[in-house]
Amino acid sequence: MQNDIKILLADDDDICQALFKKTLEKLEYFPVTCNNGEEVVEIFKKDQYNLIFLDMRMPLMDGPAAAKRIREDEVNKGSIKIIGLSGNTSDKDIKECFASGMDDYLVKPITKSKIIEIIKKHFPNGGLT
């Protein structure tokens, strides 16, 4: 049974993206994936998502710039949860994440328990047991 949360996953690192996607699929979430911020914005315009996992540092358009564009174009402001992803734990990156309109921040490597925790935090009825 597929969960109701529609997820968009953006990461320019193919290995990180594949591992994250596989973990989400094991939890019965089937994300749409993309490789850069420009793709995120284009895909977002074509379909409605509940949750976007957004790498902070990507080519063409980084995560914070993509988050700002999504927040500008979002119909129901704040209804889409955007989670920043980074291997960096600096205060600067974390502040940039929230300043861009993201709702939360996950530090790589991403684990199944981190994914479950973040989904439960933002979607208490997200279908995870």
C-alpha cells in the first residue's frame, strides 16, 4: 500500500539519491527524483507535492534558491514541507536553510530512522508505523 504523502527528492549526487529513494520505497513512499534546483522548480510547477527533500548544494540552482522560488509560487503558503539536506552542519548552512523557507534540515548520511523521524514530525498521520 502506497502512503498518501507525495514526495519530490532532489540531490545531484547519484549515489545519495539512489540510496535515499530506495529507503523511501522500503517505507512505501515512491518519490519523484531530480538532480538540480531548476528541475525541482519545473517539476513543482507541474504537480502538487506534500514533501520536498532538497539538497542544499546542487548545480544550476542550489537548494535555498529553489526553496525560495517554490515558496513564491506556492498556492497554499507553507503547506508543502521542504527539508534541506546537507553533509554540512555549519550554523551558516542551517540558517540559510531556514531563511530560504525550508521547514527542517537533515544531515547526511540519511538513514531510515532519520527519514521516519522527519516524516512523523511533519506528517503525524503519515502512514508510518
